[in-house]
Amino acid sequence: MNDKALQQLALSSGPVDGAKAAREIATARREVGQLLDEISGLVVPEETDRVTRLRTGLDDFRTRVSLLGQVKAGKTALTNALIGSSGLLPSDVNPWTSVVTSIHLNTPKPRGKNAVFTFFSSAEWAEMVERGGKLGRMSDEAGLDLETDTLREQIDEMQRRTEARLGRNFQLLLDGRHSFAGHSPSLVEKYVCMGEEEMADQPGGSEGRYADVTRSADLYLDHRGYALPTVICDTPGVNDPFLVREAATLERIGDADICVLVLNANQALSTVDVSLMRVLRGLQNEQVILYVNRIDQLDDPDAQIPKIEASIRKLLSREGLADDVPMVFGSAVWAGLARFGEIEEISEASMDVLIALADARAHRLQEESAGDLPAIGTPDWNAGKPIDLSGLHELSDLIQQRSAEAVAAPALAETARDASDVVGRSLMLLREAMKDKATAVRTDLDLSAMVDELDSLLAQVHLACDQMIHETSEKMLMLMSGAYHDFVTQESETLSRLIAKGGDPADWAPDTEGLRRDLNVAYDRFVQIAPAKIAPIFEAAAARIESLYGDALNDASRVFSVAPPRPVEPGTPTSLMRTMTIDLSGGLVGTWLRRKLRPDTFVDRFREIAGEAMRETVDEIRDAHIADFAQRTRTQLHDFLAGHVETLQSLSAFDDGAQRSALRARLGVRNEVAQRIARLQEISGKLRKIADEHAPKESAIDGSRAA
């Protein structure tokens, strides 16, 4: 390989410096951490627990990145390059990843362990082997013989393979975990790779020994290239033939802040499994990055990349998905070369393609006039970028940029705002403690009644939020029910016409993806509307609290500004991503024919199955996503108001001279309290500045999703 090609592989992509943005946020996070450590010794005793919780929350922060794609799309090789650890995750052709594997970068290690492998619980295992998990229950209840039989074959094979590898007492592993102080490729391979089929019958074999009973794998690494704590998850393929692992993958997607969808340049989205579309529909625009892998297998990537990108964006638009998501073209094989210098891993053909692409891009760069570089991940950049041809640095840059701007910054702003609130309440109490008499608190007011009013306010706001969530969610569920009704009506008519004309019912295939698109549109409206309607309720509560402080104090200038919390958002609708009964409709007709049902009963049977699917979807959305959103909203509201209730209670205590003296004794001598007040005032200003600087812009929090 010539030096120029190697150089262009290694150069960073330039136009956006995500690493710089991440470093800036990391610096601000350290500053907030230091301020929290300091104020824990300055605030009144009633607030120290809240400061501790804020510090714990700051330390627990991490950006979660999930790599998704079809089986053998190159996700694992790309993950190795991203984490800077050659071969840690086995990425050979045969032993494909079968377990969700999370690599924790620069995060605390559990009890000093660097590798933790968690096995399925007994209940989860029993659910899988007895009925095939949720999907097995659906198939069985819908009477889908083929799907049930296929699932049973998979489960029987899994049990046979597990017994061959671990012995008949393998169930003793369930409900437990294996933890190690270190990790190696051979260790990881035992737990996360299914392994080659012929290895299954060899007891004591290493490859994939525990893979069937392992639910998740967590590895811990230090990586100087990531300024923010980051967890990168390598997942089984979205079209993994073992369907019961779908839930584990979707669980990680639901937790993910950023999803990297790995596509094959030879196939792109033209033949991609519909499961990938289901995932895309449920994600927010700012969560998605597309990585088009294996451009080293194209005949002429310089000419083909613009055409492939145009085709993908056109398909996304046609499917009602966002077509402006960033798209990175590259090669996981070249990324291994760029990161580790693994020349021996590259075939001669791949090397020739790399050199040809580097030469073509360098020649064009010389011909074109200099100007502003286009944004990375856009068509103009992808069509002519002369550097970072593996896409590794570009992808890492995008991940870190989004981690900093869309994940870490809003979280930091919320922490700084909450800390400022704690400081403000402490300042009021400290200033009052400095008085010899109850001069700051109005003597003509019943502060106990004010505390009762604040308790009542909490109940009122709880009720208002619950009502708002109920109203908006019921509208969403009505839209979903309407989508199902339209779907059933349209598909029933199509099937009826086909049967009436004497056509083959096996040719009928209902448009389940169209239904899923409509369901996601309904959920997206809920995501946008619910937090927007809750925000004014929070704002009114904050204004009332500030007013109560003003009523309580003689000196209104001592009242601090009470900022409302930013409403939480509903979670990612993973229940709309998973396989549902109606997705198995391809097996419906075959099952009906095998059971010798009359064609004129097909429509009624389809309506019955679709009706059950609708009830299941509505119940799951209500019981999982809506209930979770409501609970997180209540918790947020309670945490916000509880501190103010305690502050008013403390203010009311100052009417009693003995209590005032006791508080002053706890706080220290007068000069010491004055110094604490002065320092807290300085810290309050710093916290407010950080909160304002990193608060999310409206465009970044509009809740718009890919659908």
C-alpha cells in the first residue's frame, strides 16, 4: 500500500470536531462536580442528601450507543475499531454475535471487575423453552403452525446445544453471573458467540460455551479518545434467526441515546430486513446515524457512493422516514487498518479499491477550488471526501458530537439548575439564621398554612399532570385503534376480492409496515404534545412557589428565581419495533390451508387475529410506555417540590427564638455563616451560567422522530 492511501485512512474528518465538543462538556461536568462537592459542606443540613443525589446522578451519566444491523453486517468489527481494541469482540465470519455486548468506556467498574456476563433468569429461561417467549405465545394463540414449529425447532436445538456444551446441570447457572478482573478475546468468545455448528457437540469446547444461556455481556475499558463516559453496545442482527433474543436487543435500543445502523453497501436498504425499518420508525431523528459498510467490496466506490446514498435517502423519504440523517460511507476492514494497522486483514482486491478511491479523491481535490467544507454525513461530503476513507473517524466524531450536544449538555444543564435551586433555598435559610430577630419573615403570615398550601399544590399539579397525560395518551390510543381499523378494513377487502376472483390466497400479503408507520406517527404526536402541555403546568407551579416565598419574606429581594424542571419525554416505543402477531401474516394462509379451512372463513379469521393484535398493542403501550412516562413525571415533580416544602417548614421555625438558636448552633458562628453565604452566592451564579449555556435549544428537543 502506498503512503498516501494510509495517510488518507488515518486523517480525521475535520469539518465537525465532535471530540472537541465532548471535551468542552467534560470540562463543564468536572466543574459542576467540583461545585457540588463544595456546596455539600456549605448548604443547610436539610439539603445535603439532595446534593449527594445530584453528585451521584452526575457520576452515573453515560451516553449509550447501540450498533444495529443485519446478521454479519460488520457491526462487531466496527465496534472493535470504535473502542480501539483489536479483536476483543470476535468478528470472524462463522461465530456471529448472539448476545448483546456492552463496552463501557471510562465508566466506574463494578467492584473492580472488567468483565461481567449475566445469565438468563430461571423465569426467562422457562418462558423461552416452554412457549418460545412472547413471540411463541403470539404464534400459538394466532394458530400459526409454521411459526410455532420453527420456533420450537430453534428452542430444541438451543437446549440440545446447551446440554452438549455445559451438561445437564446447566440450569444451575441461571439467575447468576460470571465476573472477571480482566478480559480477552478467548474469554469473550465463550459467552457472546454462538459458534460454529460442529462445535456444539464437543463438551468442554471453548467457542460459544455459555452463549445460549448468557443474556448480556458487559466489558469495561479505559479509552482516552472518548472524553465523556460512553457505552457502546454490539447487538445481534435485527434479522437474527433466533427470534426469542429479539427482546434483549430491543431493550438496549430502548435505552440507547444514539443508534448507529450498519448497512451493507452491496444491499443498502433495498433488500434489508423489515425489522430495520421498524427500528428506524421508532427513533428520534437526532438518535440516528447510518454507517454504510463494505464500500471496499464495490467495483468503483467513487462513482457508486453518490448513487447508493441517493437511493437510500429516496427510500427513507418514500417510507415516511427522515431523509436528512447523517450517513457515513466506509469499511470496517479499512477501519481496522486505520486504527490498528492490520494490513494482513485486507485482501488484495480491497487494497486495490482503497488505493483507487484515494487516488480519485485526491485528484478531484486538486481540481476543485478551495472553499467551505460541507458538513460530514451529507451527500456533498460523501461524494468527495478525500480523507478518512474508512469512515471510522467520521463516525466517532458524529457519535461524540451528538453525545455532547444532544445527551450530555441537556443532562448537565438540568443538574446545574437543580443544584442552583438547592443553593437558593439554603441561602434564604442561612440569611435568616444570621438575624437576631425574626425580621426577614413576615409575622402576620401563617407559614404553617403556606406549607399546607404547598402540599396542596403538589397534589393539584400531580392531578393536572395525570389528567394531561391521560387526555393526550387516550387521543394517541384512539389514533392507533383507528389505524388498526383502517388496516383491517383495507386488507379484508383486498383478501375478499382476491378470493372472489378465484385467485390464490397465498398471494395475499397484508401491508403491516404501513400499519406500523401509522402507529408510530400516532406515538410521535404523543411524544411532541405531552411534554409540551406539561411544561406550562410545571412553570405555573414554579411561579406559585416563588410567590409563596415572596409572601413569606419582608425583603422580596432575597427571593431567588425558581426555575421549573424540564419535563421528561416518553421513552422509545420498542413495543412497536418488535415482531407482532400481524407480522407473521405471511404464515396465516398456509396455516389455514393446512387446516383445510374454507376460503370464505379467511377474512373472519384475519379480523379476529388483527383485533387481538390491536388489543395487545394498545395494552402494551398503555401499561409500559404511558405508565412509565407518568411515573417518571410524578417522580420529577415530587423531587422538585419536596425541597421547597422543607424550606418553608424551616422558615416557619424561625418564629421560635430557641429553634433559631439551635439552627445557628448547627451552622456555626456568625462569621463562618457569612462566609458560607458569600461563597454560595458565587457558586449560584456559576451554576446558573452553566445551566443557561448548556440548556437544549428548541430545535434539539422538539421530540420529532424518524417517522
